[in-house]
Amino acid sequence: MTITLSVILGLLFVVTGMVKVVDRPESVKIRDHLGLPPELWRVIGSLEAAGGAGLLIGMAFPGLGAVAAIGLAALMCGAIISRLRVRDSVKMISVDAVVLALVGALAYLITTG
């Protein structure tokens, strides 16, 4: 289960992070909806991509995987707060909450070994 979650979440965050970094139009639309400045959006994307890579590398180095999962959980808390701030739909907030729960579960699985 740990390896499966690490691969799925690692790839998810690498892709979503890179989409933010390269300013894909669909990403810019979300950024503007959330009212975030372009510089911050690229920083968030870089952190997401780095965290995703950390999850993938963390399969060989569990300590790194745990730190990456905890960092991504913090990013997902920020995403939920951003969505609440603009009064996004329950559906959109729920998607982020599910990802947060999965990253939290992964951090738990890694640290309890």
C-alpha cells in the first residue's frame, strides 16, 4: 500500500506542480480564480513537484518520503484554505480534502513502517 500511494501521489504532485510552474492556461485560470499572484503560484508548483519527487525517491529513503508527505500535507491545507476563502464548491474542497487525507495516510504508513 505504501508503494502504491507513493507512486500515485508522487506522480500526481510532480504533474500538478509542473503545470503551475510552466503556467499552463488551465492552471492560470485556477490561480486567477483563487486570487494568487503568479510568483506565489510558481513557488507552490515548485514545492508540489519537489514533494512529489520526494515521495518517489522516498521509496528508497523512507525518511525523505515522510518529510515530503508532511510538506505536501501542509500545502494541501493551504489549498483548502484558499478554496474556502473564495467560497469554492463543496466538491472542489472535498477533492483537496481527499488528497490531504491520502498524503496524511501515506505519512503515517511511512513513519510506522
